[in-house]
Amino acid sequence: MVRQAWAEVNLQALKDNYYKLQAYTQSEMMPIVKADAYGHGIIPVVKTLMNCGAKRFGVALLQEALELKAAFPKLDIMVIGAPEIDQWDTYVKEDIIPAIFNFSQARALSEAAVKLGRRARLHLKIDTGMSRIGFRDTDVSEIVKIGSLPSLFIEGIFTHFATADQKDLTFARQQLKRFEILFEKLKKAGLKIPIRHAANTAAILQFPEAHFELVRPGIGLYGLVPSSQVGAQVGLEPVMSWKAKVSHFKKIKTGETVSYGRTFQAAYPTAVATIPLGYADGLRRALSNYGEMLIHGRRSTMIGRICMDQTMLDVTKIPGVKVGDVVTILGKDGYEQITATEMAEWLGTISYEITCGISQRVPRIYLEPIGND
Ligand SMILES: *Cc1c(COP(=O)(O)O)cnc(C)c1O
């Protein structure tokens, strides 16, 4: 490896998390691997989860689906986001399942399928309260019309919860009810849809009524809790750690300053370690003079502004720091741990944004699972 900064992806932890989540449900799991598996690397993640028994995967974009198809041609892949408006032929040819939420999409898919002499699968997306994409409860007749289009197979119907990660499931229950009522109406109108799905990680953990035939775990697979209110008891293990090696060490005098804008001024003689990683790697600049990293099993504060490619740490209280020492940005060092959840709290965001934000410039190192079961 050329670079002195990297992310370690522990595929054994991924497997363990998969089985921990599966223990919460009888339903089939469709792992969500959008955004390069939340930054973990889609191909190794999918390969590992296939070994765990996962057969069907969800991504957000056709582009992501095609990357997966190229590696695993037989895999069942669904695009859970809005389908690309001019790519129906590709959906049909590759047998990638789109999320359909209006009649014109369905008609275009049907036309492509007829033209190519194939049958196209689709899942209906229902908006029960996210107000993002999806049919609404007033669209029953529009959905029923889809049922009579040629060369289509309505394999699934799904919705997504806005608040499944809160302890209070009042709104989620309303969403579930809307989904069930709509499903019943479609059934009465003659649409037989074999697969219903609604549950993200949070709903897998605390909302069993919403599991149906299929569930859609994302964040939990990567070992992170969906929110501070849900998932702490599961014992999920973070899959990704993020590390770098100290590139420079020096002492500065009282009054000297660090980095652009001189926002850090030493109030005492200060030992400074430079880390070869910055905001271009996804270390958010908003953490300047605030965030922490682990070194020698202890916490040290980022001082001065985080640069594009470099960051400085105050290691005054940590003896023996030298060039080449490993610094942990995310992960464990001794008894200390910094999780993506903690970093997200520093920034007023969620762990999802942290792992997705670790840029492609950071090489991923894969720790293979122990054995194959
Ligand atoms: C991202 C996503 C998921 C996974 O959610 P997690 O909270 O990561 O488990 C499930 N369903 C849909 C529609 C999504 O967009």
C-alpha cells in the first residue's frame, strides 16, 4: 500500500452483524448496499453477504446495480430509488428491478419489455408519509391499470418509514396502516403481489409488525445503530475503522500557531503530530479545533484548521509519539474507541453520512472473514 492513510473493513464483523439482525426477523433480508455499501466497498460486502445467504440486494441507482451485475450476473438486484427516466431498456435487459411510482414509468417499462421480448419485474413504491417518491393512497386506480400492461410482473410493493428510528412509533404505525389498507384495496382489485417490504434496520429491530416477506437492513449491517434511541442492545460491531500514520512530529513554543487562519495558538509548549489526511478524504473541516483521534490508546484533539490533505493533533500529554505511529480516526485503540456515531454527534449529523463521506482516495483494506460458513 502506497498511502499512509487507509480504512480497514472487517468482513467478519459484517457477517456477525448480518446474523445478529437476522435473529430479529423470520423475513428474508435484502441488504442495502447503496453508496458503495455505505462507503465500505460494494463488491466485497456483497460477496461476504452472499456467503451468509443473502440472495437479493438493494441499491439506490442503476449505475450501482450495473456495477453489481457485472460482478455477480445472477444476483437479484433492486434499485430502491427513483428509476432513471430513459434507461428502461437497461432495466429490462439486465433484469434489474425498478421502484415504480407512476403509470408512465410502468408503461415505458412495459414497452421496453415488449420490444425486447422479455418480462420485466418491478416493485411498486408507496409513499405513506415520507413524501419523497411513491404512489399515494389516492392512486389506486392508476396502480390497478399497471396490472393490465403487457410483459410486466409486479413482484413487490414497498414503503419506507420516516421515524422507525424513534422510540415513539406512532407515526410509523400510521404509515404501516396506510400501506396495509392500500395493499388490501389492490388485492380486492385483483392485483396479486407476492412480496411486501417496509423495514429498514430500525424497523427490523423494533417494529416486527412491519417485517412482511422481506426486510431492508442497511446501517445495522455496517455495525452502526440507526439512532441513539434504537439498537444499542444488539451488540453490533462497526465494520469500518479508519487509520493513518503520523507523518511529522515536533514541539512548538507558547504563542506559535497552527494551520490556515492561525485559529490555534499554543497556550503552552505543545507537541504536534501531523496526520496525512484531510477534508479531501472525508475528514470534515468542521471538526477543526474540536474533533479527536486516538493515538497510543488515548484521545488527542485536532488543532488548527483541517487542511485538504493534512491534519494536526495536540499530543502534548501523550508521551513517545513518533513518525509512523498509527492514529485511529474511527475504531478502537486499546480501551478507547471512536465510532462513526460519535463523530456524527460532533458534527450534528448521522453515522451514515460519516462512512459514506470517507472518500475514494482512502484505500480500503479488507480483513477476510474467518472461515466460510
Ligand atoms: C437506505 C434505505 C434503507 C436502509 O436503511 P437503514 O436505516 O440503513 O437500515 C432501507 N430502505 C430504503 C428505501 C432506503 O433508502
